[in-house]
Amino acid sequence: MASGAPTEGSHSAVRIKQVFIILFGVILAGVMVFLGLWQMNVFESQQDNSTQARISEPVITWSEAPKKADVMGQYGRRVTVTGTFKPSTTTLIGTSWPVRVVEGVRLASGETLAVVRGELSEGKKVPTEPSGSVTLTGVLAASETDNGHRNPQMPAAVLPSLRLEVLTQTWPQPLVPATLTLDNKNAHTQGLAPAQPVLPKGDGGERNRGYALQWWVFAIFTVAMSLAFARAAGKHQK
């Protein structure tokens, strides 16, 4: 055997070294993946707590809808309104069953507010709305965005999201720039299951998702580098 040729023992040492390099990289990458998940969980927990705290604040009573800027400042708050349901505005919203039942409520000021009465299961008939003046309490939210996820298996009349600009085309004017999702008590009174209000994500969502993504990119890079180092360690012994 030539004196410069690698021995079986040296080959084994190289393999062990390569295994340790890759193992170290995988462990380090696992830590980074965990940190990314932790980053997202912390943000979502803080966001949920913030949303719940806003909903838990004292109820706001509207004698009439405030100005648009004030309405926007009250998104996420519980609001009590008094008005009359307009049956001709009944609209179903959703991409799968159950769907939300939305109906316009005409306020004393003459404005129409889109009210989510509750959820309706497939095959069920929309319960008749209360007649005359009613007082309702729910969570105020903004018009929703178009998520583009229309389900072709759903009836064509069912809208995929609650967008006020769509309702404006057929509903009585003017519309309040907000929606109201009835609370559990009011929804049950309507003969419907309660619906969850769709609230906008808090500030910092994109930033925190970016931080989490950075950790995951670092994890991929770490694994790739550990494989490269292990391959290089093997070449040096040839």
C-alpha cells in the first residue's frame, strides 16, 4: 500500500466527522425552525389578547351612525344599535357551509347597517327576521377584502366575502362603512348559530411573519452549508 494513500481508519474518521457536521447543522436548523414558530405564536397570542381586550371594552350605543372616521376607530368594539330589518336585503356569505346570514338594518338616521345575524347550516331555511324596531348588540368590523376563493360547489347567490362595495349595488343607501356581527345572545334570538366576527389583523403582522420567515430561511441555509462542509471534508481526504 502506498504511504500516501488514506487508510480505512482515516476513512472512518472522515465519515464520523461528516456525520457530526451534518448532525450539528440539522440540530441548529431545528432550533431556528422552533424560533420561527415561537415568533409566530407569540405574535398571534398577543394579537388574540388585543382583540379580546377590545371586544371586552364597554358597549358603545349608537343613536345614529357616527362619522366615517369615528366608525373606523370603533372597529372591534361592541356596539348597540336600534333599527328595522329590511328583508329585501337578505344575503348569504361564505365559501362553505355553514354560511353567514347578513341583512340590512335601517337606523333612525336613515342609514343602512349590514348586520350578520348568525350562521345557517346547509339545507336550512333562513329564519324570519324580527319585525318592527329592534335593538341589537354585536361586534363592529370593517368591510372584508375579496379573498378570491369562491367555491364553485356553493350556490351562485352566496357571496364569498362580506364586501360593502358589492352590497352597495343593490342595498338601500347610504350604507354605514362597517358591519355588525351579532353576539351569541342576539344570534340565538334570531334562531341562528352565532357567527365569529371577521376582524382585521393587527399592526405588525407582516413584520412578524417576515421575522419568522427569516429564521426558516436561515434553517435551510444552515442545512445546505452543513452538507457542503461535510462534502468538502470528504474531498480533503482523497
